[in-house]
Amino acid sequence: MSHIQDMNNRIRQNREQRPSNRAKFKENNRAAIHTKVDGKETQPSFKTADAQELESIKSSIREKAKIENRKIKAFYYFLVAFAVAAAIGFIVLMN
């Protein structure tokens, strides 16, 4: 019976240590979630970009997506054409 009690204790302790259960909204205490054990903060830093850079990034992503879609479509067309040719060849051989 002690194994089950130990399991329940560990589950309870792990649940208490989750970042979602720590105080983070009281007195602007969100920094405690993003700190390391040695005390150095590891808050995420995000890059900022102006509108022109964002448009260029979006256009490059869209161009890459178009190229990838073309490759996928070409592969599927080739696959369908090969399947049709194989079916026709099989039918011809059977006759």
C-alpha cells in the first residue's frame, strides 16, 4: 500500500510545482516563471520588424510555399500518370 501512497504524494508535489499554479498575476510576479535555478532570468526576447520588412518576409514565405506546392502537384501528377500507364499496360497484357 505504501507504493500507491508514494505515487499519490509525488503526483501532488508535481502538481504544486507547475508554473500554472504559481503566483504570477499577483503584484506582477510573472518573472518567477522564466528564471533559472542559478538566478539568471531567461525571459524570451522577440525580434521586431517594421512594416516593410514584414511584407518582404511574408512574400518570401509565400513564394517558398508556391514552389513547394508546385513540386507536390507535379509529383502527384506524375504518380497518377504512372498509375494510369501501369493500368493500361496491365489491361493490354491481359488481353
